[in-house]
Amino acid sequence: MNTDKNSMYDYKRLGRIIKKYRKANGITQPELAKKLNKSTNTIVRYERGDKIPNEALASIFETLNIPFEILFSIIDGFEFDKFGSIIQ
């Protein structure tokens, strides 16, 4: 799991989810960066699995309409797509 010792998140999994929802919403990395007031390189790093600050994570989930249940499911070790199916 790509986490630091003080984190409960698997950032690689979060990055995959962010990328999936960004693409599903038809938003490019530069467009998402602009919406979040971040650099494109920051979005690339988030999608790659680098650590995401909690305040940025909340903004990303809101902007991309990602259900927060998905975040909780990652903490529990599961990932769900937007239709509620488990992602392997």
C-alpha cells in the first residue's frame, strides 16, 4: 500500500479513482488543475499516487462528484465504481 505511516489512505488507489472520474467527467488534467487552483503537475502527481492533502482530496471529490463512500471503502480495503460495483 502506498501510504505514509500516519495515513490510512492507499494513494495509488485514490489516484486511479481520481483519474477514472476525471476522464468520466470529460475533464483534462489542466482543466482539473484550474478548477482546483493547482498546477497540472500536482494533478499528475495525485493521479500517479503521490500523497494528497486532505483538503485537496475533499475538493477533488466534490469537483468530480465522487461519492465519499468510495473514500471510506478504500479505508476498508475495497474500491467501488460509480455504479456500486467492486473494482478489483
